[in-house]
Amino acid sequence: MKSADKQFAVIGLGRFGLSVCKELQQAGAEVLAVDLDEERVRVAASFVSQALVANCTNEETVAELRLSDYDMVMVSIGADVNASILSTLVVKEAGAKNVWVKANDKFHSKILHKIGADHVILPERDMGIRVARKMLDKRVLEFQELGSDLAMTEIVVGSQLMGKTLGDLALCKEQDVQVLGFKRGPEINKTPDYQKRLEIGDLIIIVGPRDTLAKKLSSL
């Protein structure tokens, strides 16, 4: 999926930040990469739209970056917790619409939430959760956190669901759960027929409250 009309800024170009930059750029987005380290900026400059050496704990510097024009800002400063917190605060006060922040631990995460971070990521914890979910149920490929306790996931139809219809699934009857698409073969149907019989290998793409999805998927 191309995102050529989307603009993202990534502040902090460690391994995590550079990985985010690469994925966004490969998806067709415009990416601004920022770090204090000149070498990291040079690395990012080889594949992102724009890369700058800048201190984002400085209000004047952040104002010049015009981060309020971006769809999302990721603060992925790792080792320096104070710089992470201060950068998040300055970026939010500069009018950035949607600020995601990488946290080192739960204490760091709590502070980030209190100062207005829109979404906080704990990479090791989040990766552990995804791995555990896949270990417990191979039908579920992945939960994609969307914020506000919402999540999106894909279900691979196995023998237990074969022959049933989307309308038969209790999960799809939940008022706050929506089926975004149905994939059989190469094509994705965005308006699936709820009476169509499921076959092994079909893919169901759904979105809803994270806790509801987790509970209902465990009973499939």
C-alpha cells in the first residue's frame, strides 16, 4: 500500500528509529529523519526524503521543523530518557497532531502518557506479546495496535472454521467489531458476503476493541 500523501517525522535514529524510517519510506511515505548524531543522519539520508542534524529538546529548533505539518511524529530516542521526555513535550507543544514515542520501561511510559504522548511503544514488551499470541493461536497472524484500545488483526481460516460463514462467527456479530476485508487468493473483497462459506486458507481482516478481539479469538 502506497502512502505518498503521508508525511512522517522520526526523531532519534538508533536501530529502532532507522527501521521505522526504512519501512515508512518503502511504503511510499515522505520521511523526515532527525538526530544529533551526524553519522546516523548520513545513514538515514541515503534512503529517506530528508535527514537533518537537530536537537529536538530545543523549542526554537522544533518550531523551525514545522512538525505540525506532519501526519505523525515518532520520538524514538533510546538511551537518554530525559531527552526523550523533553523532546516529546516540546514536539507536542509545537502542535504535532499525532506523537508516538518509544519508551524504555513502564516508568518512562507513564511519564510519556502524562505529558501527552498519543501512543507509547515498549518494543520488547510489544514484540513479546505478538510472539506469544502467534504461539498460542497460529490462526491469528498479528495484532496491529491502532490507539484508543483499538486493534486490527487477520485470521487465517483453519479446519475449525471451514464450512461456516462470516455471519456464523460470534466475533463478526459484535456491534463494535468490523470486518474490513476478506481475502481468498490474490484479491481482497472489502464488502464480503456474510453468507459465503469459508474455506481453509481464507483471510479475514477485522478491527475492534483489543480486549474484545483477544477474548473472542481465543474461543474460535
